[in-house]
Amino acid sequence: MTTRTDTNKSQLRVSVATADYDTANQLFHELGMDMTTAINLFLKQSIAVNGLPFRPHLITDTDKAIREAYSDQVQHFNNEADWQSSVHHELNKSD
């Protein structure tokens, strides 16, 4: 809900989870600002970049594969025969 308080400002009313509000409020306090200032910064930055000031995205299977490839969770093989043996073992495990 938005209401106009004077010709230069609007009042914004939103509902958020209490825990999120409290955590954000503490964070902003540590940054030396209040909630109103933080929200105004968000709005100004959104206008400046003509979008959200962060990149929202879904994690795709490709993203997960890339992360896995760069992690220590990837199984390594010395040669193709070792890889084929592993694949054969995994396929037989599901039977």
C-alpha cells in the first residue's frame, strides 16, 4: 500500500517476516543506516541500473554441473577403461 504524505514523498507499507525484518534492521544498523535509508538506496539503485540491483536467477542443471566440476566432489579416472568400469558399476547398482 502506498500513500502520499506530501508532494515530494510517498509512504510505503509492506509486510515482511518478523525474523527477516529484525535481521535486516540489525544489518542496516551496523552499516550506519535505518530501514528507510536502506529501502531508499534499493529504490535509487534499481532506478540507476534500470532493473533490480542484483541478478536474480534460477540454478540450472548446467550451473550445478559447472559447480560440481570445480568442486572436489568430482570423481576422476586415470583412463577410459576405469571410467567405463565405474559407469557399468553404477548402472548395475540401480538394478
